[in-house]
Amino acid sequence: MASTERRPSRVAKLPPRERILDAAEELFQSEGIRRVGVQAIAEKAETTKMAIYRHFDTKDALVAEWLRIVAADYQAAFDRVEAEHPDRPAEQILGLARFIAEGLPAISHRGCPFINSLAELPDRSHPARQVIEQHKADQARRLTAMCAAARLPDPGQAAAEITFLLEGAQVSKQNGSIVQTGDRLMRIIEGVVDRHRAASGAAQEAASGA
């Protein structure tokens, strides 16, 4: 929901439901889920609490819908790299890493919405937490499929390593512990992909020589 258009003029053009989600996103990102009440969201969206509850049964439902939108943006990144690099799964993996690397500057200010939300939602039965867990499972499945298509010898292990790197980079950028995070992330993931591909080539050579 990001836009270069100034917020007041942009928000005024949005339908009520989208205006509420826009306000919720801004407040949840900047102040946290627990600190933000429905009244604050209503004021930010220039509407009323009653109007919010017409669209969302509870605040928890609003939080869950916001995170579904965030998750959809990440899933769309998978779709884009697959479309941009057809039949080139290794390039798709690097394209996905590039998407994360290019988003790191924004994370340095607000942090990853999933990581921040998990810290505030310890109850695994919370609907928003369930959205996050489902998104992460989908992400792992799609990344593992890319690694398998790239003929990496252990797709699950490769996907796990890449996931650790992507998520670790986001935390490191947020806490400021690592400089040049994006560039370093790309170099390390390129190394992971190359290492797994080399292992695959060595295994094939050994098999052919047996």
C-alpha cells in the first residue's frame, strides 16, 4: 500500500475499507499492534469506530487482514521472479533475495512486520499469527520448489539456509549490527547457491565414474 503520493490526498480517494487498512498499516508499523486502539485507527482513517466494526468484526480481524495484504506482497515477489526468469530457477532464487535486499532500508526504520507482529502475538491461536505461520509455510514451500528446480542436491537444506539468511538480514538491518547488509546478503546467497550447485555437479561426476 506504499505510494509516493502525499498521504492526505491519497487517502481521501480510497474507499472506506481501504482507508481503514491504510491507517491501520501506518499505525501498526510505527507504534505496534498492542499500543494502537480502534479509536486511533478511526481518527487516522477519518472515520468512526462503528464504521470500522462494519468492515471488521474485531481489531484482531483487522490485524489479520493487514498481514494478509503484507503476505500477498511477498507472494507476489515470487510470482514476479518466476515470470522474469522462466525456466531459470537459480536466477529466481537470486531475484527473490534481491527483492529482500532492496527492501532492507525500509526495514531499518520500521522493522519487518512479521517479526514485529510475532513478538506482540505470543498466542498461536491468534488469527493474525495464523496468517503469518501460513505465509511462512507457503514461502518455504515455494523456495524449496525453486531449489529443487535448480537441481540443488538437498532442496530442503538449501531453502533452510537461504531462509535463515533472508530473515537474519532483516533483523540485522533493523538492529544496525551489520553494515552493507543488502550487498553482503546477495554475495552470501550467491555463495550458497554456487556451493550447492557444485555439490550437485560433484555428485553427478562421481555417479558417472562409478
